[in-house]
Amino acid sequence: MKLNLHFVALSLALSLPAASLWACIYDGAGGPSEVDPAAPTAVFATQIAISDGELAAIEPLSGQVALQRSLHWLEQLRDLQEAAGMTGTLHIYLAEGGLWSRLSDQDDLSASSLLESAHRLKLQTHSLPPRGGERILIVTEAALAALVNQQLSLQQAQQLGIAKLKIKPYPIKLQSN
């Protein structure tokens, strides 16, 4: 039975990049979006962690209801990062929904796209993908829920493969003679 679940999860993960070429599948906002290459691996690892009992499953939702739930978790993550003294910018990619968000202590975010701008850290959803050298957290919805509910630490989530914290590499520029 476990092998069948892993096969289904792998099939889902392999289909993710093709399905996520448009920004956010929760509400269709935005245009073409960059899919982080670590996203399918995180989705696959999440399915394995759930089937192995290492991660609690979340209720499957879609559309605006799923978006609102994810926004709530992102706001909780912002509050936790703010309390921990986070500085700089962190891009967050919700793997299943293709949603890029951004936490930043900088004032360069558009006021129309901010959630609760009274906070020191600003949360922008439907943001542009990060540029080279910027921090990224790739996470699934179930992993985000476990992180904000303090059921798992970021280190534990990374060990399970359900979250990945990385720096986006700079693009390689090849010069021709």
C-alpha cells in the first residue's frame, strides 16, 4: 500500500511544473510565473511524510478558500519571523498553489498589495519571483501549517524534504566570441 501511495505522489509531483506555469492556481491572479525546481520534490516528500505518519494531512481545499487559509498561515509565519527578529527579505513559494509571497522589512513593497501594513515585516502575496542572491523558502501547505503551529521546526521540515531554505543563484551569463 505504501508503495502505491508513493507512486501516486511521484506522479503528482512530476505533473506539478506543467500545471504551475501560471502564477497562482488559487485564484488565477498574475501571469506566467517561475516554478522553483525544488517544488515538485517538496510536494513528493510531503505526500511521503503524510503517508508515513510524520506529518499531519490537511483538508484539501481549492480556490478562494484555499487561498484564504494559506494567507492566514503566511500571516502567522510573518508574525513568528517578526518575533524572531528577521531582517531583510524572504521569498516564500507555496509549492502546490504556485503562489510567490514576500516577507520584507524594506519599504519598497506596493501599498496596494500589502497585508496588515502596520507590521514591521511586510507580507506581499502574488509577488514576483526572487532575483539572484535572494533568500527563498519553498514549502508545501501541510509543511507551512506544521511550521506555524510549531509542530515541526524548519530544520525538521528540511530534513523531511517538505521545506527548503535556499539562496536563488545568479543567472549564468555565457559570452560568445
